Amino acid sequence: FAWLNSQTPKQAAEATTVTTETPAAAVQDAHIEYVAVRELGNYAGKRVQLITFDGQGYSGVLRKVDNGRVYLTLLGAGGSADMSLRLAKVHQVRILF
């Protein structure tokens, strides 16, 4: 990405190119893997993001998938909370590594 300042012909000739580079550490964010909903049970103990068909998102640690329900521990700044959600409502699953 480069910026050039071309206000006058003389300034345009003397314009310097400024290049911005992203550090390698910033490019390597947490690895996210999308998996099929039917495979969710294989990721117990992992951090997950679940998106429902109505667009609601849940992020937490997957405890288990049992009897058509997903059990999550939601992590927050003030503590944690356990919840369950019907597996049939889950549209998309992201596993965070």
C-alpha cells in the first residue's frame, strides 16, 4: 500500500512513497476452523463459536453434545455461566485454536 502526495508538479517529483507493513504477529490471529454441526461432539473441551439460524452467536467452551443438545460454558469478565442449546438450532460452528 502506498501514498503519494501530488499537490504540485515539483512536489510530485519529490514525493516519497510510504509503505505500511503488517507485522507477522498481527497476521497470525487465533486459528479458526469451521466444522460441520454433526461433528461438534468431537470437540468437547475446545473453545467454540456457535451461530444459530436466527443469527444469534454464542462463544464459550464446549462441554458436551448429548440428547440433541449442546452444552457450553460461557466465559465473561465477571465469571462464567453454563448453558444449553438445541443442536437443531445451530447453523454454523467455529472451533478456536
